[in-house]
Amino acid sequence: MVETAAFDWLAAIERNDRHFIAELQAVVSAIVRKWNWGGSESVGDIVQDCLLRLLQSIRSGRFRGESSLKTYIYAIARNTCIDYYKERKALEAVDVDSVELVDECLSAEDHLIHRDQRRIACQVLLSLPEECRRLWRAIFFGKRNYRQAGELLKLSEGTVKRRMWECRQIARERLKSYD
């Protein structure tokens, strides 16, 4: 049987009980600070995300009372922190020089040609809209498939496929200016 406290909490949140909400934020904030490996600037965002996940979970009936509500809140906060840093790590800028595209068996002339092609590819990639660059980082540099990239970016797999197709079209058009 589901803890009645969950229903009481949900009722307090829905009636906008500011005192209760402030206490709940303080509890979640303390947990997030424990799991926060980055700077304090991310704490507020993570706390808000935790509170939204908690509210959605209680409303949808996912909290089944198999653990205490405190344990459940702790798990949501911990998982939200982990998800936040996984997403942040996956979307970090990649040092272009760290991505090796040249075959070591090539001649010196071929190395120069490949270096020039790499420079052009970087210029085209950097000229793409931010949304395209995020997709490229998540898929190609993050070594993810469309489904995984969609989960990371909170998009459906079909949306990721469509947007990648659009981004490739933009990249092809911009690459033509280098011919």
C-alpha cells in the first residue's frame, strides 16, 4: 500500500503550501549538494528538476510505497544529479585536435591534404547552428546511436533522425563553398 504521506505531500504541493514547499526544497537541495560534483551554479536547476520528477512520479503512481518516501526522494535526487552530469559531459566541446582522422600510413603530401580537409570540416562544423553542433557532439563524438542521443537530448529517435538529416543538408551546402 502506498504511503499516505505521498498523498499528503502531493496535496500540500497542489495547494501551493509555501512553507511545505520550502522545506521540501531544502531537503532536496541538501541531497543534491551531496551529489553535486560541479559548481554551486547547477544546484538550483537540479533541485527544480528533482522536484518536477518527484511530482510527476507521485501523480503517475510510480511511487508504490516499496520504500520510504525519504528514500524515494533521495533516489530521484541522486539519479537526477547523475543524469545532469552525464548530459553535461556528453555535450562538452570536443578539442578538434584530439580527434584523429589521418591514417599513419599516408605520405607527407597526403597528410597535408588530410590536414586541409580536416580544417575545412572543422570550419563547416563550427559554422552550423548550435542545435546541429549539439547533435553532432552527442552522436559522433559521444559515440551514441540515434536512440541514445534522443534520450540524452530529451528528443524522440525520429526527431533526432530528421534533425540530423537537416543538419547534414546544411553541412553539404556549406561545404560546397570550399570546392
